[in-house]
Amino acid sequence: AALHVARGALGDAVARETAALSARRAQLETVINALPDGLVICTRDHRVLLFNARAEALLTEAMEHAPRPGLDRPLRRWLRTEPLDHAVSRIAPGGDAAGGVAELLCAAADGGRMFAGRMAPLPFDQGAGGYALSFRDATGEMEGHAARDQLLEDVLEAVRRASANIGALLTARRAA
């Protein structure tokens, strides 16, 4: 009878803890999906462990012909991995990331879009580790910067030509 009571108590305790964990997980999923940026949790070798709805939308829009994001898929299907590798090295122990968080710019795998993001390390079981990557589409910003840079270059070229003409006039006047 005592064994039956102990088993019942243990079963009740396990059920309570399972319910509490499920509630915490639901809260975490709600928070993650409410983020305005995309969020991807990956292993150090860039395999997707978790992602929010915004990340799925951004990655799907960036790479129309790639498969939809999914668990245990390589992030390189959607993003160039060189900037990710660099950020992983920066957030590793001894890396130079301020506060353990690395800012990065990363292109879509096909180069069509640019993303701005932040990467932070996450410890996993057995010390393998991984990272959380939050990101947003920065393509419009980059295009705006490129247009501004082109405008500045055009203005500087016009100023250079005008100053060259003025210099030539001054030289001709001195020679006369």
C-alpha cells in the first residue's frame, strides 16, 4: 500500500512538473514569436534547432527556390556562412565580441538580400554550444547607402572637374 501511495505521489509530482514545463515552453514560444526580428537558434556548425515565424518569413522571402526553413537543416541553404563563421569565432571564449554579442551583416545565399543581425553564444548539453541569431532585412538600408554613396561620388567628381578647370585657367592666366 505504501508503494502504491509513493508511486501515486511520484506520478503526481512528475505530472505537475511536466505541466509547469509545458506552460513555460508555451510562454517562451509566445515571446519568441512576438519578436519583430527573425530569431534562429543553431548549433556551432549552423544547423537549425529552433526558429520563430519572422525568421521563417525572412528566410523564405530571401530564397524563393530554397526549401522552407526547418529543424536540423543547415542555415547555409538560406544565408552565406562566412559571416556566421566569423561571428561564431568572435563570440567564442577569448573572442573580441563586446559583451559576448557580435554584430554582423550577412547576405542571403544567392546574394539577393542583406541581413543585419546580432549573434550571442548559447551553452548546450555536453558543452557543444551554439548560438542565437537575431536578424532583420537590411536590403533597403544597404540600397539607400549605396545610392547616397553614388550621389557623393558624383558630386565629388563634379567638384574635381570644376577645380581642374579652375586650376587650368589659373595656370593659363599666369603663363599669359
